[in-house]
Amino acid sequence: MLDFIMDRRSIRRYTDKPVPEEMVEAMVRAAMYAPSAGNHQPWHFIVVTDRNLLEEVPGFHPHSAMVPGAAGMLVVCGDPARQRHSEMWVQDCSAATQNLLLAAAAQGLGAVWLGVYPREDRMSGCRDLFRIPQEIVPFSMVPFGWPAEHPSRPERFDASRIHRDRW
Ligand SMILES: Cc1cc2nc3c(=O)[nH]c(=O)nc-3n(C[C@H](O)[C@H](O)[C@H](O)COP(=O)(O)O)c2cc1C
């Protein structure tokens, strides 16, 4: 039942096949169902499909060479003014990003989480390219597409990291 969680991998190579708009919307919909502190949902999502924009991303993000080859990309942005629990927007946007990845995987798509916040250079590059207002914080980017690589599930379970009742 939980295989789709364990079998999700970061996918960095994609085929040329376009991704239907409904699948992209399903990813964003799943992200909007993520838990958030006080249920304030302090997020926005930019759906990027303009190839000229995708090609600009490696210019400001050092680990994003896959972006120009992606069918599209979602930018998760935090909106701290929407929440009353100081700094919790970071956890909220993390949960939303994870939901995007799981929704991509559940639909047979490949995607990868690219960290943006709290790196100032990546945040300003992202802000400039996508014209994000100053009060909104670019948090992560998720390029996606049909997978052209199929990494297998690594073994990660580690019983030594589990502590019972007390450390
Ligand atoms: C906060 C965060 C930032 C990440 N940033 C990048 C990145 O900039 N470029 C990249 O290729 N992968 C990035 N990743 C993906 C990780 O490299 C990947 O999740 C990790 O190697 C585990 O592999 P898996 O996702 O296939 O399980 C990031 C993941 C997280 C959670």
C-alpha cells in the first residue's frame, strides 16, 4: 500500500512527451491538501512551461541542469503574511513540495525537489526570473516530465534511528 512512497525517486531526465494540463493541476491540487500550521495554507504555485524561462534557471541555480529538459516546472512560494505562526510557513511549504512529488510519482511522472529557500542567490534569481513580489518567498522548484530514467528503490530503513519512549 505504501509502495508509491518508497518507490518515489528524484527524476532528472525526461522524455519529450508533453504532460497534460490535468496532471499538472492534480499535482498542485495535492499540494494544496498538505497540512499547514493553523491551516493557514501560506503558499502560491507558479506553473512554468515557457521554454525560454526554463532555460534561464541553471543561470542562478547550481544544481538544476535538468530544468531545460523538463516538460514544465512548479515553483512553490511561501506567503509569510498569510500565517500567524511565525516561520511555520517553511514547514508548510515543505509539506506542499513533498505532496507535489508524491502526486507526480503516483501519476507515473518524474520530478525532483530543487532547494531555493534559504539561499539568497537562488531566491533572488528566482524572484527576478518569475517576477515574484518582494513579500513572497520563493521556496522550492519542482521540474517534472515523463521519466527517462527509472532508478530502483534503495534500502534506507535503519532500525538504529528509531528510539522508543526515550532516546
Ligand atoms: C531540500 C531539498 C533540496 C534539494 N535540492 C536539490 C537540487 O538542488 N538538485 C537536485 O538535483 N536534487 C535536489 N534534491 C533532491 C535530493 O538530491 C534527493 O531527494 C536525494 O538525493 C534522495 O534521492 P530520492 O529523492 O531519489 O529519494 C533536493 C532535495 C531536498 C529535500
